[in-house]
Amino acid sequence: ALVTTVITIIGIQLNGYTVDEFISKKDIAGLARICIVMILIYLVAVFSTYMQNSLMIRVAQKTSANIRSDLFSSLQKLPLKYFDTHSSGDLMSRLTNDVDNINLTLSQSVVQLFSGVVSVVGMLVAMLLLSPLLTLIGLLTMPLMFFTSKALAVKSQKFFKEQQSELGRLNGYIEEMVSGQKVIKVFSREKEVEGHFKEINEKLVSSSMKAQAISSVMGPMNNTINNLTYLVITVCGGILIIKGFAGITVGVIFSFLLYMRNFTQPINNILNLFSTIQSALAGAERVFEVMDEEKEKDADNARDIQNIEGNVEIESVNFSYIPDKPVLKEATISAEKGETIAIVGPTGAGKTTIINLLTRFYGIDDGAIYIDGQNINAITRKSLRQSISMVLQDTFLFSDTIRENIRYGKLTATDEEVEQAAKLAHAHDFIMQLPQGYDTILTDNGGNLSQGQRQLLSIARAMIAQSSVLILDEATSSIDTRTELIIQSALLKLMHGKTSFVIAHRLSTIKNADKIIVLDGGRVVETGTHNELLLSGGFYANLYNSQFKKGMAI
């Protein structure tokens, strides 16, 4: 930028010299020599501009890559609560659209901004050296340009932020609707979905038009001010020449107008790119908003836990997702090594919440949870979660091979260990019937498999992890009765020697548990074995009997 500015100043000086000297002397040869020199100068300017742009593109790409990497790393450290309260599509928009806006600004706008600052300073110095009086006249309109631009910038900033927010909302809606296409088609809600999409899309268009309309006024308005400035300088310069003012000639006026044009042009370029800059600033604000979110942090004295036995104590735990709306109230549960604990109760009783607290996806409000006598708050999250395997109702499989999806439970597992886990989960037979067997690539979340097959792979993944504590959150709810009977023996092998927490609606799992915890309204209302609770004739007995009377699952 500095080289280009210096070359431009030299070129303008030569132009001015040419006007005053060679035209008056009618020296055609001298004029030709100056033209050749100017051609060489401008070729150097083109080369330096190319090098500047190439360098800035590399800087922009590396910077945006680092921002994207830092943002993704920040997402991995955020608590589960953040993802429960934010749209995945909006988060994807921050990783893609917002970072791309930053990249575009760095690769294009920042180049012009940096070059413009150097050019403005260089031209201002050259103008002062050429004619302080004309410089003063030329700068009279600058305050008007500054205050006009500032007012428009303040007004448009909120619309650019709204534009990026609406774009994130739109992406979130698209992601949700694409994932839920089956439900949309089953209930024939295509028209309603299209209508809602149109509504969100129109809000994005509205905010974008407001932002772009305000920012686009800036360029033409400042061009008008600049043209007015050129006119004033020309008129004043002509008057000074006529009056015989010392040092003011036609060449000086010509050179000064070129200086003034190169002084205002970078300012205009920056203002014309104002919409891009504002959009990038709004995107950067959204990106750093995520980075500034409070991350999951272990206590200063937290330490890793290894080779746990699986003795779990939940003592007088209170918890609420929303303040003053408790989900668990004085919940107390104990589990000894190797016991199977079933947790039952109506919807909203707090069953899954206990699992969320045990894995420290959420922090408790009051009370304590111990594993092998150690408060889980004094254990690092990583080592705690590595000691716990989970099979959830809603399975999630990655777009990778079946082999790698099972191996996700233990990254160091050999192919033989993977296949052994699949056999124990009774997944081996259907895997071998696939065209590529264990090397079959799964589509999005295993869409090319049945729900039951996905669940079997999830169970195999838990088996290979070989953790001391096992959590089954309605793990067999998506499997038909025949398949469930087949995998019961595999589940028993999986649960053998492990402390298991089972949330299930089917009695085949519940009635064989060592202990059944009955929750109602966030409180533990009953504890005992299946037979003991039936004999007591309490809440559990009513749930059990209602299953057969009304066909309702516990």
C-alpha cells in the first residue's frame, strides 16, 4: 500500500510537471519520455497491488480458519444446557455464514481500508506540501462527510445484526424441517411449512433491505460531497490564478485535483463497502458471543477417577432447569456395585434428569452425588464420563462406517473387538447381510437402517466401552418385542458386574431389577423390588395395574 501510494504521488507530480513544462515548451520528445516513465511506474504499482492482495488473501484465509477452529473448539466445551436452548441451525450459521462474512471482509475490505489509510495520509501530506491553502479549502467538506457517515452507520448497525440473526433463524428452520421430512409428509403439513418458511424468509429480506438501503445511501451522498469539493477547488484555484496568487498554476491545480481524487477515492471505497463491513461486524459479534459463553470447567482440585467400582449415592438432590421451578426435590438414591437400579414414574417425574445430573450434563442446585465415596464435583468431567456408558432412546450414529460407529465407544478397539461387541448385541447377523458389511457407510444418523438396527449398534457401542456404570434410557423402546427378547441375554451380559441405571417402560427390564426407584413430581415416593412394591399396593402397583387395564406402559 505504501509503495502504491508513493508511486501515485510521483506519477501525479510528473503529470503536473508535464502540464507546466512540456506543453509551454512544445517539447514532444520530453513528453514522450515522461509518458514512458509513468508507464513503468504504474506497472510497478500494479505489481505491488497484486502482491498486497495475494498477501491479504492468505492472511484472511488463515485468520478465518483460526476463528472457525476456535469457535468449533468453544462449542465442544459448552455445557449441554447451551445446546438445549439454542438452535443447531443457528450455531451452524455462525460457523459458516458469519465466519465467511468475516473472511470476505478481511480479504477484500481490510485491504482497501489499510491501503486507504496509507493513501489518505500520503495524499494529505502531498497536498499540504503542494498548497496549504487549497488543502484547507478541500478539507472544509470533510466534517460533513464524517458526521453523515456516522449517523448512517449507527442507524444501519442494528439492522445488520438483525439480518444475521434472522439468517441464523432461517438456517435453523431449514435444518429442522429437512430432519423432520418424514413427520411433515405423514401429517401433510407441506403447505404450513412452506408458509412458515416464507414468513421467516420475508423477515430476513426485510431486515436485509433496511440494512442495505441505509448503507447504500452513504456512497452516493459522499460522492456528491466530493464532487462539490472538486468544483469548489476548481473555482477557487481559477480565481487565484487570475489574481496571480504566488505558487498557483494550472499544473498545480491539475496535480491538486488528482491528489484530492486519490484522497477521497479510498474513503468512498470504504464507505461503498460499508454493508460488507457492517455485516462482518454483526457476524463477528455473533461468533464472539459464543466464544464468550461460560465453558464447562472442573473444580481447581478436581482429579481423574480410574477403575471405579460403581457405588453411587445420590443424597437429597434438588434441581431445576428454570429457577423456582424444581424438577427434583430432595431425591435420594443409592446403588451398590453391580446392582441394577430401575427408575420409573410418569412423564416429567424427573427420570432422565437424574441421568443428566449423574453425568454432570447439568449441575445440581443442592445436595450431593458420590461415586465410590467421591463427590462427582471433585472428579474431572472427562474421567467421569469415560467411566459411564449410555444407551439412549434417541440413538445417534455418525456418517461413517458401521465399524467406526461401534469403535466410537473405545477408539483403540481392534476389528475383532468391534465384531465381538456386535455379536453380543446381536447386530452381527444384519451387519453381514449389508453389501459392505462392517464397512458399510451410514447415511445421516443411520437413515439407511431401521430404528431397531440403529439401537442395536448403539448397544454394541456401549458394550465395547467396558465402563463400570451403565445407563439405559429406554434403550429397548424402539425395538419390537421379538428383537427385545433376543437382546435380553446380551443386555444381561452387558450389565453383569456393572452398576446399571435403567429407565424403561417395559416390565421385562424393570421387574428383574435389584431395586426400583419410583418418582412422582420430582420426589422419590417408593423404593423396593418389583414384588415388594406390588405387595405394598402403592404408586408403583397402580402404574403396574394400569398397564394391563388401559394398555399404558410404565
